[in-house]
Amino acid sequence: MDYFGSGPDDWDANQKKVKDNVNNPSHYTQGKVECIDAIESATVNKIGLDAVCTANIIKYIWRCENKNGLEDLKKAQWYLDKLIKHNEQKRNRASI
């Protein structure tokens, strides 16, 4: 068995699919796209805090309807505010 859902432990005794909150949590899949794949694409040209904040913004917005609702939106907003502040500081340092 590998860690991506192709082994015998993915099914229960009644041949029903077993929920896997480690390798494939349902709140991180929308349509045919998994959140991690969207994050990978969105952050491919970002580094450091820009990448971290962008990834977390996507993650919290992605899962909000299926996990923590308003709390996740507030977390996304916190990371967006952090990203804005970080980029303002970078711009100010570059203009000196």
C-alpha cells in the first residue's frame, strides 16, 4: 500500500470507501482539483513569506465552506493583511 490511496486499507469490510483525513481530506478537494495542487501552481514563482502567506490564503478560503466557515475566512484575511504589510515593507526598502 502507498500513501496515496491505492492499498487494501482504503475499503472497509462492506466494500465502502474509508474516509482518509490524512492523505485525502474531503475539505481540500473541490471538483477535480486538490488544494495542494492549486497552491503549488499559485506559489511556483514565490519565495519565503510571499509563498507562505499566499498558500495559507488559498488554503483557508478553499476549505472554509466545508470546515470552519467564518473562522477560516478570518484566518485568510490575517494572512492577506500580513502579505500586504510584507510587500509594502519590501517596496519601502527598495525605494530607499
